[in-house]
Amino acid sequence: MPLVYLCVRPQREAARAEYASFRAESGLTETSLHFHDLTHEPLPADALDRWTGFLVGGSPFNVTDTARSEIQRRVEADLEVVAAAAAAANTAALFTCYGIGVVTRMLGGEVSRDFPEPTGPTPVRLTGAAVGDPITADLPAHFVALSAHKEGSGAVPPGALLLATNPVCPVQAYRVGDRLYATQFHPESTPLPFTQRMAFYRDGGYFDAEDYDEISARVLATPVTEPGRMLRAFVRAWG
């Protein structure tokens, strides 16, 4: 059975671009990585039987939003179904960016606006626990990833094992049980697609619009080679 990319971006072009990045970095095809848009279609009742695992992308939504639309509330409820199933080892899932906030809140952790990171490259340091993890074991102790988020966490939620950190946003990646993973950074992103995706959110409050060219130049000048290995390891383990 195939894996599935769960789209949680209302902007269709941005979602398709992110899906393309997930396929490129994971090595999967459209046949082996399906696309399901949760902003337009609820999670199917047979989702756990239809797909062997789930890759959850980013979103302009934030779990700390004071006013959440009906679509956002439904999306988050569906994501919690997937996260709970993965935590119970009934499927496998990798949640990224906005998704880590959904998982953290579901598990009883705290998500706040105290740990944002500016759009662009961010340093990531693996913890000792990452050495023995099948998804992170082959990564170097320090690497660069791409990130853009307005919220984050200072500590992992109950039951989670911290796999990666940095000084600005201490929770960069964690695992729950054997099959639920979450990252704050974008493991699917490489520089050029990241700058192209930035254009969709030029006025989204992640950066000053007039700084787009400067940030893009910095992103394009930064080698980002390691995060995608997490995706490929996930596919080898659960695909």
C-alpha cells in the first residue's frame, strides 16, 4: 500500500509545491505517495487501511490562533486521529512544522508564540537519543534545515523523546512510541523550492515582504543536504 501526503495548506499551488518536495526528497512517485487535501476533504474513514503511513506538511494555520475557522478545527481533529493511531502503533506518521504543534497539544504539551524562528536556514543539533533512532541514526550530529514558523515549544510533550534541538526553538524533533515522529523544521525542503514557496506567503507575516529577495539569496546560498535523509529513512521503515 502507498503512503499519503496530508495537505493542510488552503493555498492549492503552495500545497502542490510542497507535495512535489516531499516526493522529490523521499524518492516516492505519485503512485507510491498519494495526495489527500484535508482542507477540502475530511480524513477518509478507512484511512488507516488505505495507506501504510502519513506525511503531514506545513500550513499557515497555527494551533495558537485565537480564532480558528471551521476548516482549521476539522483539519486539526483529523490530524489528531492520525497522530493517536501512530502513537498507538496502528500506523506510522511524520508531522512537520504546523503539524508538530497539533501533536504536542494533543499529547498535553504546551505550544506558544515564545519560540518562533525567522524564515530561512536554521541549525539543528541531534540529541543522544537520536543516535539509536532508525529515522535519525544516519544523520550528522549538526546540520542545517529550513524553517519558518510563528509558534513552537520549549519542552517535549508527555511521552515524547527529544531527537533534535537548537537554542532558538528547543523542540526541533521528537518521537512518540515507535511510529510517531514530529519535526519543527521542514525535512522535505531544499533551497530553491523553499524560496518559491516563500513567494506564496510573502504577505503572511513570516517575514517583511520587502526582505524577500535578501532572505531568498541567503537560503539559496546555504547547502541543505541532510534533512531529506529523514524522509528516506521513514520511507524505508514504514513505506
